[in-house]
Amino acid sequence: MTVSVSFGTLRLSGASVRRKKRASESSLTAQRQTRLLLVDDDRLVLATLSEGLRDAGYEVLTASNGREALELARGGEVHLAILDVRMPEMDGVELAAALRSDQQIPFLFLSAYGESEIVREAAEQGALGYLVKPLDIAQIVPAIEASLARACELANLKEAEVRLATALAIEQKTRTAVGLLMEREGLDRDAAFELLRRRARSQRRKIVDVAEELITAAEILNRFSAQGTQRGSDNT
């Protein structure tokens, strides 16, 4: 039976996880550091799955509705949420959107139904997977671990994008400041950059901070010049 972070129907037997051996001590240690949020309005399912996941080594928070789930998520770090799709008041899709917006918590969907429409909606919400009841804990664990790994990859990509955007913004500001110095001082690009660099070093500041200061000063001067031109035009 295949378990992955891609969308596919996962149908599992009701065998007890207690009759199966855990993979390894190192894997178990890693799992004990992982906190899951399990949300299902069926209290029997909630109790059974939470007990099995705790036996598998996870720390598990449980909620029977969306309001409880949001309160738990805001109360401490949650590494992965497993959400029932069909719940009263706030369904799993609405809850997933709130968790993603509020806490950036990755999630799997859990349902007794495997309709294509639900799977499509789950994918659109950014779910890392879709599990169909009944569930066997020993088979859920690989899906959880795969989802956690994928969530980590996505977080790293997002962090890299932020770093790249920051680097590009710094480069743009530095290039703008260099251009201003070239025009003002009649320097070539290398000399203008060296002047900017020396100013930053003498003030023990970052080049980008000095560049921002220069750009701001130039913008202020431009506004004064524009206002002066406008007054002269009005007095003509």
C-alpha cells in the first residue's frame, strides 16, 4: 500500500499498532519531538487515533471542533495538523485555511469519503495529503513522516525566497546609491562604489544603510527642487 504526500486514496485496515514493531529507536526519538494536532468531531475516532499516535511516539493534541483546534494551535507549537473534512460549524477546509493563515501549520485531511471534489478542494487548500477512513496507525505513520519532511522542504524554500528577495532589494538600493554618486561626483561605477564602501566603513555601518540614507536625502532634495520650480511657475 503506497503512502505519499501526493493526493491519492489511502485505504487502511483496522489492525492494531500494538501488534507491530516500531521502526527503530532513533525514529521513535524523532517522533517524540513531534507534536500533532488531531481534529475530528467523532469522539470515538478521535480517542482511537490519538491513542494509537501516542503509542507510535507522537505528542498529540486533540480537538472535536474548529474552535478548540484554533485555541490549541495558538497555545503552542504544532508541527502537523490532521483534520477531519466534515465537521459542523467549521469544517476541515475552513479550519485548514485558518491554521495556515494564523499559524502557518501544515496539514493532512482525514475523511470517511473519497470523492474527487473533496480531494480537489483539499489540494487547493495546500494539504500535504488526504487519508480515507478507516485508518491503521502503523500505516499512517509513514504518511505523517512524509508530510513533515515535505513541510520542512517547503519552509526551507520559503525562507530561501525571503533571503533572495532581501538580497535583491539590498543590491537594488546599493546600485541606486552608486548611480547617484556617479552623477553627483562625476565618478565611474567602481570609484562610486568604493566611496560608498569607505563611508560605510568609517561610520561602522552596513553599506545598504548608507545607501538608503543617500537615496532618502536625494529624494528630499528632489522634492524641494520640484516645489521651488512649482512656486516659480506660479509667480510667473
